Amino acid sequence: MAVSPPSAERAILHVDMDAFYAAVEQHDNPALRGRPVIVGGTGRRGVVATASYEARAFGVGSALPTAIARQRCPDGVYLAPRMARYAQVSAQIFEVFRSFTPQVEGLSLDEAFLDVSASRRLLGTPMAMAAALKEQIRHRTGLACTVGVAANKLLAKLASGLGKPDGIMQISPEEAVELLAGLPVDKLWMVGEKTATRLQTAGIHRIGDLQRAVPALLSRILGNRAEPLRRLAMGIDERPVVVNREEKSIGAEETFDRDIDSLDAALAMLMRLTERAVVRLRDSNHLAAVVQLKLRQPPFVTHTRQRQMRPPSAETGTLYACGRELLEQWWQAQNEPALRLLGVSFELTEGQPQDDLFSAQRKPSGVEDQIRARFGDRGLVRARGLAKDS
């Protein structure tokens, strides 16, 4: 059965900031420009979150263990993330997005789909909008981004990946099938590890193999997912841009260089993580409805504990007190526990953040958040978070 190529009626942009965290650090500190900058966990068990393009030349990339990154790039600049600062810059970027269209689907702090179909009459061609958007982001933030332009989300995201760094690339419906054909099957968003293995076992390694596959064979392998996947292989993606896609939870976690085996050290870390997560919670204009802890014991045993907040809150002390009770109860139930990882997250609900700790007239929370945005998460730490790790 023939499948027609994707429609050209829609105009979708996929915008992806280039090496976002590292680029923000280089922008804020000109001495870092041109140097290999690696942002992520800086300890022995840390993982790279973002690497500048100078660092990528050494084989350093996202999700690489920091220990290996240091071997490959010993002269790199290794920095802990400043999430509050990145959130500030992200807010500026999304303001630019919404100046082109209200149809914005945020995927992360530095990535989004934009449906600009209805903006063409006012703002010109999709390629013209992509160029103007890049210029406005550079003017507002000093940062570079890459924009993929296509008739659907699948091809727009593929285009941005091929256009990096600091580029614009358009994939037309006419060239989509040929361009997709040479790519591995796991480049399609419906294909996870298990599906890829089943396809490869049947001799389907590339998207071109999927395009030419006999429908009956695909049905035996994939069942009712066969036809939707085959349409994707032909560049047909009917997913809409989902406006106001919001996080359902906000959190922070850390893997430790040495296992934490004292409750005091764990509580100190919990305070630091709570403070870090609350900055993002306030920026989102939500309240925490549920507090959840993630506790990982060596070698790799993970526990979770959670409690509902009544009423919901965005006040650091209140959320920390809830997390503290959960941590103390878990600790007491274990036999000489040790922690390799500790995380805290908040399930979100609508509402206005409360004033934090001091008098309502002083409203210190915003001041605290500004200090952390400028100087990092350790720029201001409550006394509870200063206990030494064991």
C-alpha cells in the first residue's frame, strides 16, 4: 500500500539551544569563551549534563560520567549547574517564542516546538521566521540556537539535529522520504530499545528498510503499531503542537562521591536539594501538592517515600520539614543504611507561592532566588544544609 508524502500545509519549527547550560556559563563569564566547559556533577560519580562544543571535540557529551570526561578533557572547566540562572534565561527564550506564535510546546528549558502555520501571513515564510527568531534570541540572551523547519514535528526535530550548531535547516515533504531512509530505525520517536531489537532481528535496521517492508511482516512484529510506524517512516507525523505543556513535577537529586552513612549528613543534603528545587517551584508559579523522596542504596537499590501536602505549599521550611520526616522514618527502618543518591521532588498544583520563613513585608524568597541565580546553589545556604558529609 502506497503512503503519500507529508503535507506541506503546516509549518512547524523545532528550536534547540546550542549546549545551553555551558553556553550560559560562557556568556556570563567571558573568560570561559573558547574553553572546554563541562556542566554537571563534578564529583567522582557525577554525570555530564551539557558540554560546550569545545569540550565535545574531546569526546565529552551529555550523560558521560564525569570521571571519564576528566580523562578525556583534563584541562576542561568543570562546573556545577546553576538551575535558577538557566530558568531565568529560559523564561526570556520562551518570551521570544511566544512573540511569534501562541502555539508553543516546551520540551525542556532549552527546547520547544512552535506551530507557526497561522503566522505566515503576518511574519512571512517559515524560514524567514526561523532567521528572525534566532536573531531575537541572540539579541535577548547572547546565545545561539538551531532551528529545524518542516511540515511536522518529526521532520522539524530531525532538521534541527542536522543543522547544529547555530544553524537553520528545512526539510521539505518532497525530500523527507529519501532523507529518512538512511537513518537507523531508532531515530523514529515510536521506536524504543525493545521495538528496535525486534525490527533488527527481522532484518530492519534502517528507516529505508521499514519503508520497503511488507505490511504483513510489520504487523506480525508490531501488531496494531505497524501502520502508524510505517507512516512515520514515510515522514508523516500528525501529532499536534501541544500548547502549555507543563511539568507535572519539579525536583533535584544528587549522586554522592562517597556513600552517606549518617542521618545528619543526609538531612543536610536534603536541605540543599529542597532549596534548589524550590527555586524552580516558585519560578513555575505552582505549589507542591506532594513531596517525594528518592533514596538509592548501594549498589543500585532505589526506594521512594511520599506524602501529600495539606495545604499545598512553596515554602522551603514547610517542604523541608515534610521531607525530613520521610527521611527520618525511612532511615530508622533500615539496618545501618547508606545512601548513594538522594532526591526530592514535588508534584505540582496551581496556586501562588507563599512568603518564605521571614516576615511577609520583606519577601526574602525572591532575593534568595536572585542570589542563587547569580552565585550558584551554594551562594546562599541555610544552616541546616551546612552539616559536613560523613
